[in-house]
Amino acid sequence: MADVEVGLVKMEVGLVKIEVEMLFKNLVVDFELKMIISDLSKISVNQGSSCGDSSNISVVEVSRAVCSTGSNDSVDNYTVSPGGMRYYIPSCVDAVDTPVCNQVFDSLEKAYRFYKEYGRLGGFDVRKATEKKDSDGTIILKHFVCSKEGFNEVKFGNSDEVVAKGVRGRRTVTRRCGCKAKFVVKITSQNRYYVLNFVELHNHTLASETGRQFLRASREMTVGLRSIVFDAAKVNIGCSKTFSLVKEMTGGYANVGATLRDFRNFDRDLKEFVGERDGQMLIDKFRVMQETSKSFYFAHEVDAEGHLTMLFWADPVGRRNFEIYGDAVSFDATFDTNKYNMIFAPFTGVDKHDRCVTFAACLLSKEDICHYNWAFKQFVKAMGRNPVVFITDQCPAMKVAVPVSFCGDNDLVPSKHRLCMWHIMQKFPIKVGNRLCKETDFMEKMKKYIWSSNLEIEEFENGWQSVIKEFNLEDNKWLADMYEIRKSWIPSYFRDNPMFGLMRTTSRSESENFFFGQFHRQGDTLCEFWLRFESAMHRQRNETERLDHESNSGKPNTLSRWFLEDDAADLFTRTIFYKVQEEILASCLEMQIKRMSEEVDGVTQLDIKDVKVKDKLFKVAVSRTHAVCSCKKFVMCGILCRHAFCGLKQIGVTKFPRSLVLNRWMKIAECGTSSQSVALSSDFFKMEQVSLKLTNLWFDFRQTLNKAGVQMDKLDYVHKIIKQITTDLENCGGDGADFSKRDHIAAMVGEQPVGDVSILVPNVCKNKGNYFKRLISEREKALNKANKRIRRCKECSGTNHDSRTCPRKKTGSTDARADNQS
């Protein structure tokens, strides 16, 4: 008990000392203000001041009434002491927002926020200063001061040291000027805080109305702004464009609540939060996704040092899409999608709307056989079967890895490897010569045999040899090499394989790479890469949903009177129906029947002439339920040809034969699939739901302001309601500040791993596709040189030197020295 009494006595003594100190400081301040009043009185008498008799004016009244700046942006009044010192007091702050002595606050944080808001309205920043605690650590006295209180320590740098280091020092300014403005609160017996002292005089100018937006008190990356920056980054919108977008949403830069530098700093904080835990955080995220959805598949490999080298993933929707559209798969690597230069390679197919669809994807550190073989093996393991046709470019490593990976092991049907025609055709001007391709009919004649899928193998070979001989290209090694591998890329050699448009006209892989290039950036971390990849998938799948809606919500117009066309409109998606409709119209207008046999066992044989194809007859066998044509378009593309439609029309078929309808082109293609998508838990998408709710609230608020218009009474009413909501939330104990920036970042990109990091970030890779290592063709060099701005000398406009080494300048200086000597 004695110890407790001694402690209480000490605490009382401490409080008495504090009160004495504060009283002394108040007396000093009052004395200084009285001296100012005395000086002003003398100025009034000697110079005829318009201020009147200052002896009848209180201290605060003098500060408020003596002088005011005449600018429209003024937010302060000032008075001048005999020594020329100006003292400022905020003048544009309402009485309800101005602190007064003995004002009581429920907590220290509320007191700080109140003074901070006063400073924001008044035009100055606030910072926390001295505090005193009792023996229990409770703050019993707290000083909040103007940000310009005190003085900065002046450090004079050593110029010789700076020159030796070769680094230019950062230019800084001095902001502190010894301002005495302060706001002091003290604890009460009810553990509340009251205003013990309040000094509102500043010895510096206050921020103007247009400058308030740049005060620290006015700048805060709130939850809403952080969400906007983060969501914009997921669709590859940078901080500068996001800042401009928020400006348009809020009506002006002053209403944003932050600066462009704040936006960029938050983006920097995101990257720093991930740091060296990048690989571990992404793998942890994949594990969570696999726990919440068993259909999510991923695999990864690390090197001997623990650095991530290979990563493969396939989500439930991608695996379901492969089950429907996985007959033909295209694979092509793209580059510059992450800061580690890892290769990003999506597995691409064609969906029922003839659009690209992504089945899976992988990140690889090298372009070699081992890495490709691992990725292909994981693809087969995730999908459960081999694709019928696997299409790549001419990468030598893929040429070896594809047959090994997509073989007939485990009773699987081996895949057929084909090369993308688009990649090969792009090389013709480089390998053969731009002049030959552009100024002659070489390419026109060559395409006639390359692109045609109606030619037999013998017809193609004879046509190729005739073109090569005509243009004397027998010694061209590249053309000879392409002819040797003709079975891998010429349509005449795989008319019996389903391709579904993956090799003709354009490259699906290049289209897919361009699509992903709209989302990814070279400096992305793996966590950022994954977020952008998810955004790309959302867009791709949302486009599929839109096309599904269009196909199901309306029926396209038919152009013929054939009932079979009406049946096709009900079966196929709109995109595929238009292709079928084109074939139906051509069967009615462009076909000539040269011979038609008698029906034998329900099958009728026809010889049909296509007016657009010279010197060729197409043999067609049709029945009431099936049709076969020698052009084999149905086998390659899955769409019945015009020759078969002509035969079906001749025998009076009015219903589309179901054996000629592939499920992959139908409106109901997804029905009956086994690998149904498993919805992820709501907890996993909590931040997405929060972000959506914030966006909805923001636009609802904007709509409310639009209804209020420019009528002050309505705007005052909206402002009153907002303040009331803020008060109610504070009374309920809700405080948005409790949700710190770190917690928000963790909710957006994932929690940092606890303990040691077992999966290190990938090493920066050097692959042939990276710009600093890849071989650049002469054609590309010429194009880059033509687009490059020519630097010229300012003295003589020469191009092989600059103004410092200009010969004319040297000659002129020599002549000048000679004249001086003479």
C-alpha cells in the first residue's frame, strides 16, 4: 500500500509540474502577443493605421482583423510586428471546426484527426510532437504542432566527397521555420482528453485555396483510391492514366485526394511488399485455389538453389474447354511479360464461336527440350488425353519435345505435330527476297498451291516444282528445306486431320499473344503477372458469354427457302451459322451437277463442278443422314462443304443430318461435359466483392451529386447527411483507419509467407525471344534505322558528329587563335 501511495504522489507531482510548465508557456505567449499589440498601437499613432485603437481589441481579434491579403486565393489574415515579422491565423475555418480550450474528445486519435482537419481547412499540415506518459504507459499529455515547428539540422556536404563518388546529391528545401502554433491535450479522470492549450498564430504563410490539395492532410491513399489503382493495374492501366481517370470521375484534380506521386508510391509499395517472396506467394496462392477447387491443377519445379524455373497451371474452366474444343491445340511462346524474362506460353484452341480459347498456360525459364517436355507432360496429365493435332512454330526444341511428350503411352492416341503456316509465310520476303515477293507474281502463284486445301498431294508437288523452276529458285536452300518438311505444314498432306482453322489465314497464337500483350508488362512481378492473367481470362470468358447470349437471344435471318437452313440456324452458334449459310448459298448458285447416279443402298453418287475452281470435279456421296465429299472440308474444319449441300438438296433432304453436326460448333456445346467448373469459396473472392461494392458506392454517390445539381440547398443537405453517416459509423466503433495499407495490400496480392521462403524468385532468364539477346534480321535493322531520328550537328547539320567535335568549330577556334596571335 505504501508503494501505491508513493506512486500516486509522484504522479500528482508530475501533473503539477506539467501544469506549471504549461502556465509559464501561456504567460510567455500572452506576453509576446501583448508586445505585438503595443507595437501596433505605436504604428497606429505614428503612421495613422486604419486599425483603430488597438488597446480595446483582444489578442485574437487583433490577429484576425489587422490585415488580410487581397488575393482571391487567400485563406489567412496576418499582422506585422515592428521587426517585420508577420503572424497568420486561418480565416476560412468555421467555428465548429476550430479548436477551443477545454474542448473534450473521446480519444487521442479523435483529437488528432480534429486538429488535422482544422489544419487542412486552414492551410497547414500537422504532426505529432512531445508526449508524456504515466507509469502504466498511458499518454497523459500530447502535443500536436504545425509541421513547420522547429528547425531542420543544416548539414554542409563535402563537395570533394560528392565529386569523388560521382553522384549528384538530392536537392532539398527547408520547410521548418520555428512556428509556435500548437494544440495540446491532456487526459481527464474519465480517460478522455481535453484541450489544455491552443495557439493558432503561425509565423509563415498558409496554403491558398488552390494549394490545399497538396497538403499532407489533404492527401491520403484511401481504401477506395488504392482499390482503383490496383484494379486499373490489372488491366495494364498505369498510374498516370489512372490518376487522370480518377480526376474525371471526381470532377477535378483538387477532388482526387492524392497526387500522381502518391499513386506511384502505392504502386511501388505493392512491388516492395512482394519483394523476394514473389515465387513463394504465387505458389501459396495456387495452393489455396487448389484447396478451394479440386479441379484447379498446377505444378512447379525449382533448381538446385531453390529458384523457380517452371510453372504450369490449368483452371477448371480451361480444363472443361479442352474437353470440348481440345481436338487441335496451338502452342506458342511469348516474351517480355514479367521482370524475370520467363517465357509465357499459353495452350490455345478455337471455341464454338470461332474465337481463341485458352486451355492452360506455363512459365518457363528456358527454351530447351527439357523445359518444353516438362510443360507438355503436365498438360497431358491435367487434361487426361492428348490433342489430336498439336501446332507449333519451327522451334527445334519443340520439334523434339512434341513427339516424346504426346506419344501413345498409357493407351493414349499420339498427337500429330503440325507447323503453323502463318509463321512460315511471314518468312518468305526475308528468305526469298522482298523484291521478288513484291514486284513479281511469285507469291500469288506460290499461294495458289500452298493455301489450297482442295489439291491432292501430287497436284501440290507438281505446282511447287513448276513455280520454283519458273523463277530459277532451285538453289535456294530455305525453300528446299521447307519442301523437305512439307508434310508438316502444307494442307494437302493433312486433309484427313481436324484443324478447325488453326493453320489457315492468320496465326491463332499470334492473336493470343497480342491479346495477352494488352495486359502484361515487362516489369511485372509474378504476383502482378497472375493478376493480369486473371483479368485477361475474365475478358476472354466474358466475351464468350456475350456471344452465347447473342446466339441464344435471337435467330439469324435465312436467305434461302431451304428448310435445312432454318434447322442450321437453331443448331449452330451465330458465327458458325453464317459460315454454314455461305456454303448453302454457294451450293444453290455456284454448283453444276455433271453426273448423278442412281440410289444404291440409300447412297447417291454425284460429280459436281464448282464454278470458282477450274478444271476440277468434286465427287460427292450423299444419303438421308450423311454426306462425304472429296474436298474433305468437313474433316478439316468441321463444317459441311458446298458440294455436299448441293448433293443433299438434290435428294430432297430438309433436316440437317445430325451426323454432320459437330458438338463443338453447337449452341449447347458445354452440356454433358464431365469436368464441370467448381465454384471457388466466397472467402477467396472477398476482396473482389469489396472492390465491387466500393465501385458501386462510388457511382451511387456520383449519381446522388448529379441529382443535387448546382443548387446549394441540396448540396448542403447531401453534405449534412454524409457527416451524419460519418458520425454514426464512428459511434458504432467502425474506423476505416484500422484497415491499414499493409492489410489492404495483403488482401489484394496475398499474405506474405510465414517463416523461411522455400521457393525463391526466378533468376533473370536470357532466351532467344528477349530483345537483348535475340538475333535481329537485316530487314528489321533496316526498318529500325529508317524510323530512327537522325541526329545532326548544330553547327553544320552533319550526321557523323555533334557540336562538340564539329570540324567547323575546331577550324573557327584555330582561326581565332591565329588572329589573336597576329
